[in-house]
Amino acid sequence: MKVKIISFIIIAAAVFSAFFYMRSDIASTGEVRQWVDSGALIIDVRTPEEFASAQFDGAINIPLSELDKNLHLFGDKEMKIIVYCRTGNRSGQAKKLLNNNGFKNVINGGGLSDMR
């Protein structure tokens, strides 16, 4: 019984740590606004269903699960890119994926509510 409880606590701590780590790189509202105003590409990495329900004006929808297959669409690896999702977790993963593929100017806009 104690082993199950300890295992549950360890797993829960790992999940919460990963979630908060991914949210720790969310850009400030001011930085996001500056990038939007400068014409940054805005990518919503939520599912098509989430995107259809509400989105940031001017955003394009490329779900996180499809992002790696669509890197060729972005072109210039120096362009400014803002990624966002529902909470900032998937967009944190998207930012990391883009950075790992040579995109240098990517910020995590957090969740849709953070973007507004």
C-alpha cells in the first residue's frame, strides 16, 4: 500500500513539474504584443476543434502533432514566430521543437487567454 502511495506521489510530482516547466517560458504580454505588432507569424498548436471554437486573430492552426511535418511551410528560420495553445504547455513543446529545428526567433505566447 505504501509503495503505491509513494509511486503515485512521485508520478504526480513529475507531471506537475513538467507542466510548470513548460509554462515557465511563456513570454510577457508586452513582448507578445510587440511581436504581434511587428508582424510575427502566429501559430495555434491546438486541435482543429479547439481552433474552430475560438482563436487569436490572424493565427494559423497547425496542431502540435502535425508541426514537425509542416516545418517547410515556415520558410525563413529568422522570422518571428509566436506559438500558443490552451494553457502554454503544448506551445512550450512547439517552441522547443521549432528551436531544435533551427528557428531562432520563437516565443511561447502561452494560452489563448494569455494572448488576448
